[in-house]
Amino acid sequence: MRKVNLLKTEKKENMLTKQKYIAIIKRNKQINKVNIFVLAAGLLLPLVGYKEIGDQVLWLGIIIFVYTMGSNLIARTQIRKLG
């Protein structure tokens, strides 16, 4: 009986952990949608004469993109390990 409770507890913990990683992936999708506009602004600003600001916005978009991709990679790897 005790072993069954331990297995149920472990399964519940794995499920909660998996839900956390799925939430991270969903959040990153929303961040990437906003990041597309940041990157677009970074590409358009130099065309209208704001080269320095455009370069900084573009780098910000690249950094955000790399962060979200790394976070997604880690989350997906952890989900595979759990299930």
C-alpha cells in the first residue's frame, strides 16, 4: 500500500513538473510573437534614419530570440526525460 502511494506521489510530481515546462514553452511562444515586432522595428529604424537606435533594437531582438530558443530547448529536453 505504501509503495502505491509513493508511486502516485511521484507521478503527480512528474505531472506538475511537466506542466511547468509546458507553461514555459507557451510563454516563450508569446514572447517570440512580440519579438518579431522588435526585430522588424530594428530592421526598419535604420531605413528611416535612426541607425544607432535600430542597431540596438535589433541586437535586443536577437538576444531575446537566443534566450527563448535556449529556454525552449531546455524545457523540451526536460519534458522528454519525464515522459
